[in-house]
Amino acid sequence: MEKAAEKKTKPRYNPWQNAWWMMRRAWGIRIDTEELKFSGRSVVPMAAAEALCAVALATLELFCAPAVLRQVEGGGLSGLLLTVAFFCGGLMLVNALLRYLEANHMFARVFVRINIINDLSRKYCRTSYAHIEQPDFLAAADQAYQNCGSNDGPLEGAWNTLVRVCTHVLNFSISLFLLVRLEPMLLLVTVGAAVLGHAGELAADRWITRRQPEEQRIIHRVYYFEKRTKDVTLAKDIRVFGMHRWLERLYDDAMRLMSDFYRKYQTQLLIADIVRLLLDLVRTGAAYAWLLGAVLAGNIDAAGFLLYFGAVSSIAGGLAGLFTELENLNAHSRHISEVREFLETPEPYRFEDGGDIPTPTDGRYTIELKDVSYRYPGAERDTLSHIDLTVTPGEKLAVVGLNGAGKTTLIKLLCGFLDPTGGAVLLNGVDIRTYDRRQYYALFSAVYQKISVLPASVAENVAQEADAKKIDRARVTDSLDKAGLAPYIATLPRGIDTMLGRDVYLDGGQLSGGQEQRLMLARALYKNAPLLVLDEPTAALDPLAESDVYQKYGQMTQGHTALFISHRLASTRFCDRILLIADGKIAESGTHDELLKSGGSYAELFAVQSKYYQENPDGQREEELLYA
């Protein structure tokens, strides 16, 4: 069972298809700005020139010693000096050109890789939201990013490998031409030893390849514990509960697994190296024996001995190198195929191929859930079942319920993040699946429980715009003022231009939890979309801070359709309608007062929550005072 699980599926593309894809990608890249000018069309010619220079260098090295020796034996001083000057000059010139091409080719390859990384990021950020909740998609994304993560990775390594493959083929052809004229049997021994040596290496490589999933799991486990020990969110627990001993034990267990795996790994490589060494001894001994016999028999001179022995070594090294690079190319190809397959992941939602959302004459939108059900992939039962709901323009709708009741799933369906597995979500009577989904997203502003403050300026965080020229600064200030954050921002050294976050900026500003919530509200106000979603944005705040934030929400959402999710029932009492979700259905619906009077589940939950608040001397509960 485990072996079957570890068996990798065949890549969609073969090495030559991926090589052609990389060439086309490079050919299509063009950067023309004031700061930078670059054309990817130079990458392929530079790679070809690099291979030719490497072949020229190897050829000069092959013929250099025999030519000099021949001049020493009888060419005279002038001939010797000219020969030395020719080879020294040629070697210096070709070597300098090769180093120049390698350095410049490296920067060209970097630009190609960065261009592909940009496409990966664009795919990840713009993909259908349903993909983000699928482990297979997330694993494919992680693998694709890993493949592009460094200069030594497959996206750049493939270019070096292609250059070396071409170099080895040309060098082998030159040496083959020399040896086949001299002694075919010596050629067969040389080629046979190289092939057998590669067979041993191939067996070791196959062992390693079969166990790559196991290796990845072990590495992921080790790095996970390393990352968790440095996680700031765990710092308090580690100290209070003594978690460091537990983490150390888990980390040591993971390191033992890694040590055992790499011990087996190195054993396989050692066996392959021993086999290759023995075969090299056979090949070298045969070459020496035959060439010395030819010299003693007068068939070749000392210079010929050097030339042909160099050819034998070149063929053996060239074949071994060629086999190795072909294996590397195949490995690079698997990883490049993973990148391509991730980029080509089909989208379940319609985007550019979807229809345009018409703008109503009154600018108002009605969202309707018609017999909607949703079941998460792999789940045994529906999270939501046969929901009928209409959200009218300008309505303030609250969704409450116990954890796991389906509140957030309901909001995801309303926002178009998920498509129902049954029924339909309608916008002004039309199924949203027919529209460009990004146009549908543009109808919403949102504040979520998890804050998304980026390492950028206050203005950029509010406007969600990196180009300062496109930011309406007056609108940013007005949004911050309405959100109640303007007085604090005014105290910062650079006002709305102050950078936030110390992960990137050492002097970056830090906001409290409540201030971050207000910043998110300012962002929602800046966008000024017709529909506002608030998904438990105050879950981490105390009741007083929550009351203040919700009062702001109530004031700021006048004229907008607003959807609220809250775990504190009293916080949404100002809403026009409250839905209680239970067992995947709308269990109760009405205003706060209506639901209390009905004496159902909502009233029971409210009564339970109220017990957790202290009574003041006048007998009123704090919660009643906060939300009165």
C-alpha cells in the first residue's frame, strides 16, 4: 500500500517538450523600462555560444600537449615558440569568452526564472478560491515554488544541463573521429566501460528516485519543527508549559529518520562509485597497454600517444558526463513539468471567459441562495443543506451559530468563493457561475477575522495599491477618519506614508489588534463596494472594543448591504435580520428582539452567553450596557 502511494505519476511533458517550452518562454520575455532593459531572446544564442566555447576549449586542451611535444622532438625553437604562443593565446581567449558568457548567461537565466515565478504568483493569487482549500493544489503550488526557489534549482539548472549535453556530444564526436581511425577495439572497451559504469550509477539514482516522497516527508518534518521553535506565536507556550522538551524530542526523532535515510542514500552512492572506479581502472589499463604497444611497434610516436590517450579519456569522460547530464535533464524535466502542470491547472470558475455583470440602474444588488447545499471534498455529509435565502439591497444581515455550524461556509457561498454542490447563487436573478467571477468579487468589501496588514505604507494598505500616483490620499484620510484611526495615524512620523511591519522595515510601525481592525475597516470604506462582509472581525477583541468597532460598522454601512458573522449574539442586535445556523440549515430568522421573544435556540444561547458578563451595582449586565 505504501509503495503504491509513493509511486509517482508520469509527468505530462517529456524533457524535449520542456526544453522547447523553456526556449519559447525565454524568447517571449522583453523588459524595457528606464531602470532595466532585457530581452530573453539572448538566452538561447548565449547558451549555444557557451557550448561551442566549451568544445573549443576542450579541443585546444586535447591537441596542445601533442603539438608542443612534436615541436620539441624536431620542430625547432621558432616552431615551438609559435605553437606555444598559439595554444596559450587560444586557451586564454576562449577561456575568457567562456567565462564572460557564463556570467552573462546566469543573469539572463535569472530573469527567465523570475518571470516564471511571477506567473506562479499570479496563478496562485488569481486562481479559483476552491483550489485554496484543496490539499493537492496547495501541495502542487508548494512544489512548483520550490522548483523555482534558487539559482541551483531546475528552472536555471536546465539551461546549464542543456549546455553541458551539447558540449559532451560535440566532444565525444571529435574524440570518436580520432579513435575510430586508430583501433575500433580500443573504442569498444572505452565505450563499454563507460556504459557499465553508468548502469551502476543509474541503479543508485533509481533507488533515490523511488524514495523521493519519503525524503520529502522527512525534510518537511525536520523543517516544520525548526520553524515552529522560532514561531513567535508559540513563544509564550514554550516557556510556560515547557514545550521545548517536547519539541526537542520530536525534532530529534525527525533528525534520526533523516540520518538513517541518508546513511542508506550514501551507501548506494558508494557502491556505484566503487563499480565506476574499477571499470575506470580496466579502461585506463587497456588504453595504456595498447598505446604503449603501438609506440614500441613504431606505429605511433610519443605525441600520438598523448593525443590518442587524451581521446580515450575524453570519450570515457564525455560519455559519463553525457549520461549524467541526461539524467539531470530528465530530473529537471520532471520538476519543470510540475511547474507547467500547476500553471495549467484548469479553473472551475469562469473569469475572462465569463459574462460581464450588468450595472443596475439603481446600483442595487439582490443576492439569492436557491436550494443551496455544500459538501466539502471528502466529507461524509453536507455542511449546508437546502438553504433558501434572499439578501435584499441595503439590508444588514447577521449570521450567528455555534462553531462548525456553517456560518463561514454560507458567507463563502454568498461571496462566490465557493460554488454550491447543489442549487445556485443568484445575483439579481442570474446564476453567478455565468459571470466573470472577478467582477463579482469587485462588488464586495470585507473585513475578516484574520488581519491582512502588509509590509507597506498605511496609505498602500488602505488603498491596496502599490502605485502611489494612483492612491487618492484625501480618500485614504477620510476613510481612516471614519474608521476612528486618523488621530493615531496623525501621531506617526510620516502620517499615512508610515511603513507598517518590522519584518521588512526595521523602523516599521506596529498597530494593536484594535487598530488593525480599524485599518481593515478603513480599507473596506476606501473601496466603497455595494456589499460589505464582516466575518467575525472582532473575535480577538474584548467586549468594549468590540462594541466600539461594531458601532462604527453600523454607522458606516448606511446605504450598503452588510453581512455580519459574529460569535457574540448581542453584537449584531442592530441588524435588520439575524439568522441562526444549526445542523447545516437556517434554524431561526428574525430581529434580535423577535428571536429573544420566541424563546428558541437563539434565546437559549444568548442567555448562556450573558452569564459570562459581570453585573454592575445597578443590576444591569455589562453586555446589556455595551449593546444598548
